[in-house]
Amino acid sequence: MINANIYTKELKRYRNSLIGWSISVAVFILLGMAFYPLLMQEDMFKQISAFLENPFMKNMMTAFGASADMWTNVLGFYSTRNAMFIMLLGSFFSILLAGKILAREEQEKTAEFLLTKPVTRLEVVRSKLAVYLTNLILLNIVIFTIGLLSLEIFKGDSRYSFKAFFIHWFYALLLMLTFGAIGLFLSLLIKRGRPIISLSIGIIVGAYFIDILSRVTPSADKFGYLSPFKFIDTGVLRPDYALVGWRVFYFLGLSLVFIVLTFVRYKKKDILV
Amino acid sequence: MMGKMYLIETQNLTKYYGKARGIINIDLQIEPGEIFGFIGPNGAGKSTTIRTLLGLIFPTSGRGRIFGLDIVKDSKEIKKQIGFMPSEVHYYEKMDVHELLSYSANFYETDCESRIVELAGTFDLDLDRKIIDLSRGNQKKVSILQSLIHQPPLLILDEPTSGLDPLMQAKFFDILKEENSKGTTIFFSSHTLSEVQKMCRRVGIIKDGKIIAVEDIETLRKKQLRKIQIEFNHPAEPDEIDCPGIIDPNPEKNNLFFLFSGTINDLLHALDGKDIEDLIIEEPTLEEIFMHYYSEENDKR
């Protein structure tokens, strides 16, 4: 199974980083949502919606998966902000953590210490994966709690569906997991000293812009499916908004493929420190 | 097939890094309880051999057994009983020494706490210091403790003395001898012959990825190899004397230095009639014997 010694030590190692990310994300959500009551003041929204209706801004809003009418609902406002920033932040957190949790042992040459202990390669990957998943889930519990809290604090007269909030949150978690699995596998392919961080950031930003392009350019719609972002359903206000099998399967399937590839690769990898 | 039970045994163990040579057909037999020296210059394949034994890298061909267990399939079982000191120390920099040693100890079933404190005392190591703040020598001490605390029956040491001051080196050798007297087998890799000479009964010499000799230290020394210095009354030439057994003649002003594997009688006959000021015959150091092995290998090519 997993090695408890590695798990505990690594959990402690990333504790401060997790706390930092949690605080940032929480502040981000609360600050962002604090704009909602301001926006809903009568004349304010009229001014803004006129501004949002101009073709350029309309495109911009489409790009971020939002529309002016979505913003009148508190969950609509939350989810478009969420789509824009929290999902991006969470994806960065996920890919960066997964990209270093295993590869760092080689980069910092501690792999020689770790792998001469009585542990199998697979135990090492499993333990590291467990630490990564624990961190990812904890961060997402923070996102969930603070998100829900912010909706309650700032909703005013607006009503929202808890189910829709939960589903949107869950899609975002699956997205982050997928990027993590990609990062974990890529970190094993990269030669020591190469910048995994810039590659990780490049992947997220690239995928994000592919998604945006496909939203503003109808002809590029299919092209958008190259990006995991495209598989998120952001239509939280639709009555039929639900967890859809093929979307969930896409995220879980892709994650599983990269995790299995990681196990296969690490089992046979020569550790050259 | 199984004649004698060796603690470490490899057959045709070979490792290529892509096309680059690592080690070629390494055959080793190390007996339980011995201190085995593994000698060769940097890049000869010492670390590659050790890394293959420890499962850090996988052999291209051939096989190896430690405690009768397969080095690839049973690596975890094997590592339960090994203490390893790498040639270069790299630890988790943010940990303090005690955390690092406890982390290391927790991988084994033995309780190591008292041993940590005892050995830290012996080596005068401060357990509360952060790894990153330690000097190279102190990091090396952590590495020594880390390899010893779980009291493994086999120690694999890859150039363990580099970076240790002579005093600590002496303490370290004392502890190794003590462990060995309790039955611990030690595989000691080094490029310094003098320390191997102090510690080991047998020595394997590796060069360009191949084992070129495995000998008892005593046999090595008794190989009748002599170190000869002749001082002439005129500038010396390399081919000044003609006698079978002269190795690497090296003239320096009036002196001629060489290793000599022939008989003293032949040499004296060859010197007959020469104008000689002085003649010195010494027992060569292992270093010189070692160089001789190398040149012999070169001559065969």
C-alpha cells in the first residue's frame, strides 16, 4: 500500500504551501464576491449592462463563459468568477504540486536516499500520489466552504441552487485532478534541471486560451475540445444543469491514463543522480 | 549450481546508459563477514555497480544476488538489510539532523533512537542543526549515522571518506572494524588505495567498466613487485638497462626509476659493468602496484 512514513513526512513538507494557497484562494473568492452587492445596486447594473452589451465586451464575456444576465444571479456571478480565476488558480496549484512531488526527489538528488530505503518504486509513487490527492482535496474543501459562505454572505435577494453550486465545484475539482495527473507524468519525462514550472504554467495557460478561442470563434468550436477547460459545463443557471457522464468520464479517464503511465514509467526508471 | 553461499554475487552484470558504457560483465563474489575493497579511478564504474546492486538503476544484462535475493525483483527485501553511504550527500535541506535520521530510521523495523544519540556523541554531531547549515564534513557524518543506525548486516559504502577529516576518518574506521567484528559485511568503494589497504582483506580493481583483478591485499603485495631506483654517474636513459621484468622505466637526471617483476639475479647481471652510484630496492606501495595493473591492461591492447 502506501508508506506511512513517506506520507506523513511529505504532508508536513507541503503544509505551509497548502496554507498559503488556501488563504489566497479564500481571499480571492471573498473579495470577488464582495463586488456582487455593489453591482446589484440599481443604477450600477444598468450602467454596466449597457457597457457589457457592446460587441467587444460581449465577446469578452463569452470568452470567459459568462453573459450579462448570468451576473444578475449570485451563483451565476460566482461561477463565472470561479471559472475565470479559482479554476485557473486551482489548476496551477494542482499541476505545480503534482509536477514536483515526485520529480523533486531526483532534482534535489534525495532520490538516492529515498530509493535505497526498503520501499518499492510503486510504494513511493502511491505515497506521493496520496499526499498530492490529500492536498488537492483539502484545497477544494476550502474552495467549497468559502464559496458557499460567500454566496450566503453576499446573495441579497438572489436565490441559487446548492446542487448547481456543488456540481460546478465538482467539475472544477475534476479539472484540477486532470492537470495534476498530466503534470505528474510530464515531470518524469523532463530531464533534470529543465524548467518543469514554466512548462506546467504554459500547459494551463495554453489550454485556457484554446478554450477561450473556441468560445468566441464558433468555427473553432471543435478545436476547443483539445483543452480540458472546454469539458467544464459552466451553465449553472440552466434547469437541466447536472453532472454529465461523458464529461466526468473524460476527466477521470484522462487522469487515470496519466497516473497509470506514471507508475509504468517510474517502475523502470533509472535514477541517475 | 550453488556451491558456496556468497553475500553478494553478480554474474555478467552489465549496464549501458544508452550507448555509453557503464559496466561490462562484472563478476563479483563477496563472502559473508568480509570487508571487500572496490577500487578504481573516477568514472571506472564503481558507482554504477553500486547503484545497480541497490536497484537505483536496472542492469542491461546479467544478474546479481544479495543475501541470495535477486537485485531487481527483491530489491525491497534486500534494502531492509543494507546500510548505504553515497559518495555525495544530498538530504532534505529543511530538515534538522534528528528529523532526517528519524525519517531514515522509520523505514526499518528496528528502534534506532538510542543508537542515534550514541553515534551522534561518538562523531560529535549536533542533532538540532538544519541540514542546510551543515558543512560538507558534518553532512558526511549524518550520512555515516544514517547508514549505521538500523544495524544492517551489510554496509555498502561509496567513497565514504571523502570530506572527512583524518580524526573522524579514524573514528569511522574504528566503528567499521567493530561492526565487522560483529559479523557485518562491508563493501567499500574507494579511489584511495591507502584506506582500502587499512580496511580490507580482498580488493577488486575496476577499470573502464570491467573488473581487471580480484586479489587478496597480501597477494597483491607479495607479487614480488619491487620498486627500484638506480643512480648512475651520468644522465640516465629509459633503456639504460636491458632486463626482463622492467616496468615503466622513468629516467630523472642521473636516476632511473622503475617497477620490477623479474628476479633480482637477472637484474644484478644486467647491471654488471655499469657505472652505478647507488641502488635502492623497496617494496612498492599499493598505489604503484595498482598503476602496474593498469599499465598491464594497456599493454594487452
